[in-house]
Amino acid sequence: MDSLKELYKVGNGPSSSHTMGPQKAATEFLRRTPQAAHYRVTLLGSLAATGKGHLTDWIIKKTLGEERTTIVWKPEEVRPFHTNGMVFEALDAQGNVPEDPASTWEVYSVGGGTIAEPDSLTRGAGNFYSLTTLTAIMGHCRADNIELWEYVESQEGPGLWPFLQDIWQAMQDSIERGLGKTGLLPGDLRYPRKANAFYKKARIQSGRLRSTGMTFAYALAVSEENASGGLVVTAPTCGSAGLVPAVLRSLKEDYSLADTEILKALAVGGLVGNLVKENASISGAEVGCQGEVGTACAMAAAMTAYLFGGTHMQIDYAAEMALEHHLGMTCDPVGGYVQVPCIERNAVSAIRAINAAEYTLFTDGNHRISFDQVVQTMGETGRDLKCGYRETSLAGLAKHACLTNCGSGC
């Protein structure tokens, strides 16, 4: 299982799998083939189906060179390894692909900005954790009488904390940038930014209504930054980037939490997200939005339970409940933009994460379904979804809302 440094990444939205992953792949191919006169990049499956709304073609051309890059769209072609496929070709001055095998590269964006080749045994970049289920990890922690964040530290090393401090700062920066902006988000939907208005209304409230309103505002701020191509943290993806920062910022203000507590919570939540990435998927194109917003909600619920003093079993319960109640959630972005329903989902599920943690604290932590079991269920459910509901914008809200609101623009 990967390091948390492969889960939490700072990058430009609107999509970790459709923007950050292709940018990473294009950068690597440019490094391998600097002598190319021209590039041809074929986008497959979901990358082709929603690539324009996710700025996939823009980021690839920006990386390889606008004038010498041609994009070929093949949404109908889905290869077995993953639906987010790319084939890079380095062409000579005559427009031919040299016989050199290095001139062609098949690679996949598998979620969270991670890329993998089709013969990869895993979809990650390293093996930092020997235990790959939360049940096994909790058993280890009980035996050694340590907390979950201490287990993460033991696997990652002391360099984890400066990294998480930078991640937390980047999350806060994205909130501040988003709160300060008004107007419309880019794209044909002409979707209005709402974070600024929510923030102004929330700050004149009191009690629980103020807290809820602030959580909404923070989630909207980051999600709107992401939708406009701004700098965000994958938690675990760009499409779900608003949820974890919103919950942590709100809890920090409500309970006067120190940054050291926030960083430990990020370690706990990161472990939860890593387990989903390892044992199922965090790619909306592979398993639907349950893998993105559902996983983010589980991460935030686990963090909240930890910050509220929950036991190992209560943390497991909070993460399990949060993910369980997102099972079957489709990824059907209207017009291919990471705006509708993505932005609202971040805000609503941020509150759901807090509620899940609060619920578990009224229990003794015992529960029928484990987090590991719901992760397995989520993976199976996601792969059973029809392709139209897995980030292709061919079904669901993308189909019906598009006809109503987008006209011929979709």
C-alpha cells in the first residue's frame, strides 16, 4: 500500500484522474521523447467521454506543446486495465511513429492523480504498509497499545509530519481563495459561485447553525476552486477535495484544535483513504462517485471520530457508516464539468461525515459490518454500475439535466 504522499497531492483541478494524472503522464512522456517533432495522444473511455469538461486536452497540450500536439478522442474504446486510458505517440517530422518502442506509451490514470502501466501488478508507487485492512491494523494497534496515527507514523517515518503540515496549509489556502471569489464558474453551465454568500450568511448565525453554515461554505469554497482549475489537495481526489478541508477547518474553529491534532487526524483519515484506494478504487470513472465523495466522507468521519476521542472501533464504525451510506452513488457530472452535482455533494457529505462520527460516539463501537467489508462491497457495486454512471456523462443527471439546461452545448 502506498505512502500517504501518494494520496494527498497538491495540484490544479478540476479532476485528479482527468487533469492531474494526464498531466503527470504527459510530463513523463515528454521527458522520454524530447526529440519528437509532434505528439499524438489518444484518449480512451472516460477520459475521452468527459475530457473536454475536465480540461484533459488542455492540460496535455499545455504540457507537450500546443502547436505540436494532436488529441484523438475514442470514448467508445475501453481497455481492460482501466477506463481512463491514454496512448502517447511521438512522431517524427514526417508524421510517422518511429519503430523505437519508446515512441509509443500506453498508460492509465487510475484515480487521485496516480498513473499506472497496463502490466503493473499494483496501481501504486510503493509498498509502505505491510497490513492492508483496517481490521488487521486495529489488531496491531491494540497489541502494541498505540493509536492509528502512531501506526501511520511507524510506517511513513518522521518526514510524514512536515508533509502533512504543508498539506494542511494548502487546504486552508484553497478555502481562503474560494471564499474570496464571486461570479460564474468557467464552462457552458454558467454555474454561480456560492461559497462567499454562504460564508457571509453563516458568520451572523450562532450555535449549530453557524457551524453547519461554515462547513458548507468551506466545502463550497474548495470545490469551486477545483471546478475553476485552482490549486487544491486531492483528498482523496479533486472531485471530492472540498470535504476533508471543510470538516477539519470547522472542527478546528468550533473546538479550538491545535495544528498537531489536525495533522494526526489527517494521518488517520489518510490511512482510511489509502485502504479504499488499495482494496477497491477512488476513481469515479471506475466505481462512480461512491469512490470519490464516499471515500472522502469516510476519511472525514474517521478524522472526526478520532478528534472526538473515539476508540479504534468507533473510528472504524464512523468510516464504515459514512461509506456505507454512499453505496451506489453514481458519477454523472452534467456537461462533463466537475460542478453539478459534484460541488453540492461535497458540502452535504461534509455534514454527513460529522454526523456519522457523532452517531458512533453514542455507541460502544460494536457494529455488524466492518469498514473492510463495506470497502469490498463498494468496489463490487461500482464495477456493477453501467458505464453511463461511471464518469462518462451518458446517463443519470448528466443526461436529463443536460437536456434541460445545456441545450446543444452538451
